[in-house]
Amino acid sequence: MKLYKIGELARMSDVSPRTIDYYTKMGLIEPETRSGTNYRLYSDETLSRLKRIESMKREKYTLEEIKASLALWKKVGQDEIVTDKLTSFQLHLQQLQKEAQEILPFLDKLKPTQMKNLNKVLTPHTAACIEALLLLLGKSPLS
């Protein structure tokens, strides 16, 4: 297993060494081990984790939200393929929930006939997805 010092990890992940120090102090990442000269050494898993963190930051998640998500991913298991798919799915679901929150005021203003017309033009999968998101948000379904 290849291990990286902070400077190497920073170059590979395109973040600053200071950011890596900060993420380590926050518990978002952790060193795999320490060298004989007490340098923190990070693994490829840390590199993947940094990429996830930066991706979520671009999606406007707070560091606390990211930390909570990373904790959930760690509980799922170490299987990288499963973790990546769950990560992707969770990010997509969170984005859909945010978008549902944004359109909710418009849906609330629709008249019953407009709501029925909207329901007719949506594919069954889309309507089911919207209804599920509305239920998650504590609102009544489209019908």
C-alpha cells in the first residue's frame, strides 16, 4: 500500500496542505500511520475521501453535513464500489430533496385542475419520485 506525506497528498488531491491539516483536525480524514520521523502518512483511501469531500463542497454542503455523510459511508463497509455507488446515490437524493424544496412553493400555488394536468404529463417514474420526495418533506402527494 502506497502512503503519502501531506505535501504529496495535497498535490494529488489539488487541495492545500493546510486544508488537509484542517480536515484531519475536524476528523474528516485521518492518517493511516506515522513515519519513523513522526510524519503523518495517508493512504489511497484518504485520497478518495478527499475527492468526495471536495465534490460535496462544490455541491454547497457544509463541512458538518459532509462529516455526517462520511460517518454513514464508513459504517456501510469498506467495499469501495458499494461505497461509491451509495455516495453517488446519496448525493443525488440530497440534490433532489433540495430541488423539491425549491419547487414546493410553486406546486402549492397550483389549482387542482393544473395539478391534474401536471400529473398527466409526468412519466409514472417521475411522478412517483416527486411524490416520494414530497412525503419525505412532509407534504401531501401530487394527486
